[in-house]
Amino acid sequence: MEPVHVPVLPAEVVALLQPERGGTFVDGTVGLGGHARLLLDGGATRLIGIDRDPDALALAGEALGRYGDRVTLVHADYRDLDAVLDAHGVAAVAGVLVDLGVSSLQLDREGRGFSFRRDEPLDMRMDRTQGETAAEMLARVDESELADVIYQFGEERRSRQVARAIVAARQQAPIATTGRLAEIVRRGVAARGRGPRRGSRGGVHWQRIDPATRTFQALRIWVNRELDGLDSFIGRAAARLQPGGRLAVIAFHSLEDRVVKHTLRALSQPPSLDDRATAGHAAGLIKVLTKHPVVAGEAEAAANPRARSAKLRAAVRVG
């Protein structure tokens, strides 16, 4: 069975984006169409759904078919927002949503290589029509750069040991599957003690997470350039909003959320004579609607584990 997208923070997304205003909305990471349905049912006149994953777009087409010509689906990266809107003759929009990180489809569907829960080819590309696979990138990267990737994108304290273990293992045989990579990383982490732990809510006991988790996250971000251009995208998205238009961004780890937080804050500052502009866009463009990130309540976190790490920030175009 194909995975079903349970959108995170559904009520909060609708409340902040206010689709009842009508107009054209953009879902920059349409995935399986969960958030898109909420926006269309909530009153959005038109929705442009963008995704870099052709598999997701095919399923989104099925899920959103009942909305007819109110929906336009585009195979592209959300960072190509300007080109997509220009190609469809849209100057300004009423709202933009992006739900960052890996999707349920990519984690759950066999053969994608995002998860170490199955032994499968080590791909990790969100868009399998272009770019190198994780296996190909691991085959050529030097140990120092790999350690930096694992430390910066995975926040793995044992990054040097893990990188050393990966480089040593690839000299014996190519690292082509998720299962082999996970075992190599576990051995590298175990050489320096026990793995990381995870927090809990509502009295749930602490539990140890798999030592390969942080490295797999780091490699996925690296392969897909997930942090590249995120700040400039936020500036461009804000610039494409009509007055009163709204932007919402959902992040799932601290690296993404930090970029979103600081970029929105910079874009909301009053303009000054020495303003250098943020990501190429003038300050004072937006008003931040979320002083602190919106997070899932206990009921949603229990029902949808993916929502536990979700952080939603939003802003409105002014002037």
C-alpha cells in the first residue's frame, strides 16, 4: 500500500495561512498532498504544488485530482519558486508553504535508501532524475570533508571516528547499501562509547536512538543540498507575496529552524540607511507572526510521531 500523508500541524497551518482569503497559494513541497488538501478545502482559489520528487508528484496528482483545474503540479525544487511562478503567469500569491526535510513517501517506500530499517541501495536522492547518489558521493569524498559533513549536518560528536570508519570500509568494498553503511557507522560510534539519547514527553521514558541516525540525516542533507539557498528562498518567497500574503515554513531539525528563524527576523527589521538587505531583499518586508515556533501538542505527537520534531514559523507581507 502507498503511504498516506498525515500533514503535521494541520490546524495551525490553516490558521496561519488563512486560505479562506482566497487567491493563489503555493505548496512548495506538495508531497502526497496533505497540506494542499487543507488549503483547497479551506478556500484557496488555486494551488500550485511543487515537488522535486516525481514519485510524490504522481501520487499528489491522484490525491488532488478531484480539485480539477484549481491545482497545478510542477516538477521542480521549491527554491525555483520565481521561475515556476513566472512560467505560469503569476506575479504575486496569497500564501506560500514549505514543509522541509524528508517525506513520509521517501522514508516508507522501498528502494529510496533514506532509512536503515531496510537493507536497500544507498540512494537518498529526493529527485532521482539528477545528481549523485549517496553511494557515489561516499565513494569519492575525502575523510576530512566527510567528517565535516557528518558534524555540521548531523550534529554527530563522533564525526571523525565515523568518517574514519567509512573510509576504511570503502577500501575493502564499495558502500552500496543502507544496511552496510549503518553497520559501519554503528561500529564507528561504538568505538567511543554509547550512542545518543532521545528526550521524551508526558512522562515517557528516555530511549536510546540508533547510532546511525545522525549520520544518515547528515548524508541526506548533503546529497540533497537541503540547506543550500534556504535563506534566499525565504526572501524571494516573501517578495512574491501580495500585501497581506502569508508565508509558513515547517522545519524538522535545529539547522533548518535556525536559518528560518534568523532570516524571518532579518526580513522583518525596519529598513535603515546602511541596510545591506537579507538574501538580496530589503528589510521591513514582512511581519513575523510566530514569536516562538509552533509545535505539536501531546495528542498530535502521540498520534503522528513525525510531528514531534516539527517547528512552524510564519510571517505576513506588509506595505
